[in-house]
Amino acid sequence: MSTGKWKFTLEYSNDMTDDPVAALRAAGFGVAESEAVAEALLETPKLDVAIKKKSDIDPRRLAQELSRIGMPFRWWNEPAA
């Protein structure tokens, strides 16, 4: 398995329809990780996140969950369909 990282840029939006912590948890982030990311998003409009490809975090699920709650994001190295 690759030792690379999935790269995302997350953006805070007032139009989000659900809790970002819940979305991050659904994708496989731990409790502390998801709370730290959500808190960092309150402090900065854009947040770059790199996720080890070997981690338990599912990048496709993350993209689905972020879309579901209306959080703008960009997946920089999304594999071709």
C-alpha cells in the first residue's frame, strides 16, 4: 500500500447544514482529531489537511460527508474515477 497522503483543503461556511465533527467522525477521524479540525476551521477560513493513505480514514467517505453537510472542500489528489 502507498505511504503517501490524501490532501484536502477544507473551508468554513456559514451555510453548513450539520456538525462538521460528526462528518469527520463518520469518515474515520477520532474524537480528538475531529474536534481539533473543527476548532481550527473556526479560526481560519481554509485549512489544509493531509491524511496518511494507510490510516483508517476513508477519503471517499470524507468527501461524501463534507458534501452532505455543505462544507466547501477540494481534494487535491483525488484518483480518477
